Amino acid sequence: MKVLALPGPSPSRGRFLARGAASGRAARAPGRGAPTMAAAPALARVPARQHYRVQLRFVTEEQLFSTGPLLLSNPTTLRLEVHPAGEEADATVTDADGVCVFKCSLTRDTECCCVGQESILITLGYNSALLKFESPAELSAFANTLKRCRREKKEYSAFSQRTEEASAAQYFQFYGCLSQQQNMMQDFVRTATYHKAILQNHTDFRDKMLVKSNHLSDKITVLPGKIEEISLPEAVDVIISEPMGYMLFNERMLESYLHSKKWLKANGRMFPTFSDIHLAPFSDEQLYTEHHSRANFWYQQCFYGVNLSSLRGAAVDEYFRQPIVDTFDIRILMAQTVKYTVNFMDAEEADLHRVEIPFVFQMAQSGLIHGLAFWFDVAFVGSLVTVWLSTAPTEPLTHWYQVRCLLQTPLFAKEGETLSGKVLFVANKRQSYDIQIVALVNQTGFRSGNTLDLKNPFFRFP
């Protein structure tokens, strides 16, 4: 059976690698049993140099059009190193002493063709280089890299169409750091829950292997590249990834996760399977005042002789556009949560371009409503059990924390009154969302709202 492991905030949450991994101890979801021990992490793979063992022959134009076979006159095994770099890649062939015997850039203008099942012919001007790989699988991996480099500019992938180039470069550079991978892997709740979901649904993974350090290179094929751009030889039984970002949707890796379903068998499984995003009104005078005070710097009328006070209003607007990433005591919540579900088995990529969440809250206490609090849970639905990963404030803290969005103007509501409105997520090309919140106290008609930039959150934790 075949397992497709994707990167995620992945990751990833391009890379066809796992932003998710599995290690640590199993996590506990709300009311779903005590934690158990688990083991062994698998580090998320990042785009890197590719290495192959090849045999090389240079071919002239005259030899190319001759009727004889293209035999390798010198069958010495050499080392081919490919360094992907955006839309291009550098290919270098060296001998046993490390001396370069052939080097070229692989671009969209590179002329090439496969010769048999293990060889490829690359043409450079009037000469060509015939590379013979050790196996069809290695040729396929090299051809995938070459295919990406030769892609015409107008043939943008789904990922490229929705993402600014600068944003993508920053994203992959960030998650290419081992320190960031370590930060996610050491998130006990996150990593152990994946481990638990796999082990407790072992029948879904039986005979499917999780690579080189585990002596599984002959069973696992790593295909570097974005899932929107690579090709698989066959459909898979299970897709596993960790594509969740802050407020679930940030980084837009969920769309890559949904895109990967084109490789899933009809009866295949997705881990995670669905997600619930929760929201509730909160009251926090200290947070609201603190956020306002951040703009007090701009009150200064003589900052090295310059009057900054005219910028104070713009500063307040900018700070209030920042979602606040932190954690809090659940006693600040003023009503039962509203839940919005995204079923990854059914949802399409386009469904996440614009997500509207209507809400109606029955106020459980009187007071000022300063904003809405958000968190999410994801479920791994297997053949044997369903395992939950929760980022709720009542559960052990994760690296996702919780997120709070302030209203520009607080609303007063009494116990028993209703607060209604909607939260609108509109996707942008910066791998994130613009958030619009509209809220109304039905009994009084008082209304407030805010527009926030999920790409630029304020991290309010030590």
C-alpha cells in the first residue's frame, strides 16, 4: 500500500516533504482519554541537493544522427549532483577525485529526452550528454526536477498562481531551517498526536513504510517539489500531512493538502480528516488597553525635533489589524463557542479562497465584548479509532497557541442578549488571509467590527 506524506504550515505549514512528523508522547484531546507513550520522530524533509550515480557519454551531432547505438565508451560510475534553485537547477558531474567532468544549468530552455528506462540525453548547442542512471526510479526523480525547470512561464502551478514569489521564497526558507523544524517537532501535543493516530490505526498503515536513516530507501521514494507540480506513478492509499497554520487557515497549506487528493485512491484516507474551528466572544480590558498603548509612541511631538502625532491614528489602525497570538484563561469567554467544520475529504481548493463563518452567540454574562477568540481541533479518522488534536485553551499548549481578534470599538451586551454577525476570510497572494469581522448586539442595535491581516500577527507571549 502507498502512503503520501506531505509537508505542511507546511511546511508547511516548494517542498514535497512532511512539515508534519511523528514523535514524542501521545496527546490528549478534550475528554478523549489519557495520554500514552509513543516514539521516534521523522524529520520533515526540505528541498536540498540531489545526488545520483551515473555513467556519462558525450555525443556529437554527427553521432546523434548516426544509425549505430549510443554506447557508453567509458562505463565508469560518476557522481551527479543537482542543486534546485527556484525555476532553475545546476547539474554537476564529478569523478571519484571530485573533479568536475560536466556541468550545466537546467532551465526551461534545456533540450532533453529520455532514452530507454534509465538514460536521458541533454543537448547543449551542437553537443549532447548521455546520462545513464542506476535505476528507472532515479531517472524519474531527475526527470521531475528537469520538468519543473523546463516549465514555461505561462504554465504556473496552482501554488504559483495563488502565491507571490517573494512570499513563497520567504516561507520555504523559514521552514528550511532545522531550528524551525525542531520547534514544531518538539511540540508535544502536535507530534505525539500524529504518532498516536498512526499507531492506533495500524491497519490503515500496515505494509506501508515510513527513509534512508531507517534503512527504507528501497521502499520510500522522496520526490522534491511542490505537490502541485510533481507527478506520481500511481494513486496512494493514505495522505498524511500537517498543513494547519494559525487560526487553521494561515499559510494556505490546506489548499496544497486538498490538491494532493488527486493522487488518493477512491477509498483512501486523509490524516487529518477534518477540522473544527471554534470562535467565541471575549472580554479583556487589559489586552484592549495594552494594544491601544502600543501606539502611544506616536503621540510624541518632539522626537528628535519631529512631530509624530499625526501618525498616531494610522498606528492604532495598524496595530488593531494584527491578530493576537497568545493564550488565555477561558473565564474571559462570554458565550458558548460556534463551530465551523472543514471536511478535507469533501472540500475543494476553491472552497478555501473565501470562507464565511456566520455566528449567533447567546451571551452567558454581561460586560464589554472586546473581540473574538479562535482555536481549532483536527480529527484523524481511522479504521479503528478517531484521534483528536486540540489547540483549545483548556488543553495543553501547542505552538499554534490561540488567536484573538479585537474589535475596533468594544460592544456592551447583557446576559441573555444575542451577538450576531460573521467572520469572513478572504485569501490573498501572501499565503494568508484578510479577515473581516462584523458584530451586532441584536437587542440594542450597537454594531462594531474590524479588518485584520492574518499575515502580520502580534505574538503576545514570552
